[in-house]
Amino acid sequence: MLTRKSKLVLTKIFSFFSVIRGYNIWVVALAQYLSAIFILAPEKRALDIILDWRLFLIVLASTLTIASGYIINNFYDAKKDLINRPKKAMIDRLVSQETKLKVYFGINFVVAFLMFFISWRAVLFFSTYIFLIWFYSHKLKKMFLIGNITAAVLAVLPFFGILMYYKNFYNVIFAHAIFLLSLILIRELIKDLENIEGDLVADYKTIPVVFGEKMAKTIMTVLTISTLIPVYFLIEVYDVGYMDIYFYLSLIGLLFFTLLLWKSSSKTDYLKLHFLLKFIIVSGVFCIVLIEPSVLIHGKKLISTY
């Protein structure tokens, strides 16, 4: 039988897991490793990449930075979350704001310390990343359109940390990044529709708050159509092997998403659409293994000749 003290400790651990959204962080770490193996450094052996201690530190620093970002975001969004996510907010409140801040600063110190073993550029990159997350949570998140764009950019920045490590600046990589950025931006807009009630109370200048739901849906539809551009390049120009199956299916999923979007009107409807987008994004992580490294290497050689 667990003692009362043990139950309290487990409850606080569960609360912190909820604050840092641990269920999301492991997906980011997996995506970074798969991106390194199949996209960023396909010419290297998978085992060499997995055993690379420098890459491990970069991935660890990325996950810790994202965790600290969730903590500071939770700190500033406490009032808004009580309206939009009352059950989750009550769980998150089991850990005091003071404790959250102590852990936040502690994690950031650990990240900076770890990056000293890589290079001063790594320290600069992650220090900037940490600052941008704080500035987004403190100021930018409430600003019209800037908040959405910043959130999307911050979500893909960890992958650029690995990109800088391998120094493989090929067009095919940026095509992947643009597609992912578009999906995340659409997800940010659907979250605004989902959380419009709390945003109104907390004075967040989101697109649905400023221009209404119809305009937000129109912008999301345009963004969804625009994903055809990077998908065309990834399938027809650069050749990503069997991962083209994922892109075809994701376009079908996005078409289904758009049709449901214009029929949606309640928070429950938007929540379902949010999960659909998250499924498409997470599926993309696992489908990276469908890329044929030899095909990608050949494509890189062709690109480098121009």
C-alpha cells in the first residue's frame, strides 16, 4: 500500500508530466533521430547516428528546452487554461507556480551546460531558442498573427539544430520543413477556434477573435491548398521513395479536414479536427522510415550539381 506521502509525490509527478506534455516530447525526440537517419544524413550508417553522443546531447537539449517551454507557457496561460481546459488546469495546479519557475530555470541551465560540450554555436542556438520561447509566451502569443507564425516556427526549430550539426542544406530538407510548418500553422489556427472563449477573456488577439470564425476557416483552407506546393516538389522533383504514399494519404486527410472544418461550429468539433491534424503530423514522423536513403542521396547529388 502506498503511503499518503508517496501518493502526493506520484500526484505531483503526474501533474508535472501534464504540464510539460511528456506525451508530445518523446515524439519530437523520435522525429529528430529519424530525420537524422533518413533525411539529414542518409549517407551515414544508422548505428553510427544512434551512437553519436553529440547528436544525443542535441536531442536531449531539444527535448529539455521544449519541456521548459511548456512550463513557462503554462505559467503565463494559467488564467486562460482555467476556461479552455478546466480539468487539465486543475491537475497542473497541483504543482505551485514557484516550483514550476524553479524547474524552468533549472532545465535551461542544464541545457546551456550540455551545449558547452558541443560548441559555442550550440550554446548560442539553444540560448536564443529558450529566449524566443519565453518571449513568445510572455508577449508574442497575444499578438495578432505574429503569435501563430512564431508558434509554428518554434515547433520546427529543433530540427534546424540538427540541420546545423550535419550542415546538409539541401532543398529537399526545406521542402519537408515547409510542409511541416504549414501543418503546424493550420493546427495553431484550429487551436484558436477551439480556445476562442478563453482568448476573449484573456485578451488574446487571435484571428477568430479579431476577424471571426469564417475568416479563420478561409485562411486555413488557403493554407491547406498551399500544402500542394511542397508535396509536389517532394513527390515529383526530389523523390522521397515510398514516403510519397504518406503524402498522398495526408492530402486526402487534409481534404477531409477542410470539408469537416466548414461544417464545424462547436469546441468539440474543433477538438476532433485538432486531433486529426495531430494524427497526420505524428504519422509523418513514423513514415520517415519509408524514405529510401539511396534515392535521397542521389537526389542530393543532382541538386548539388546545379
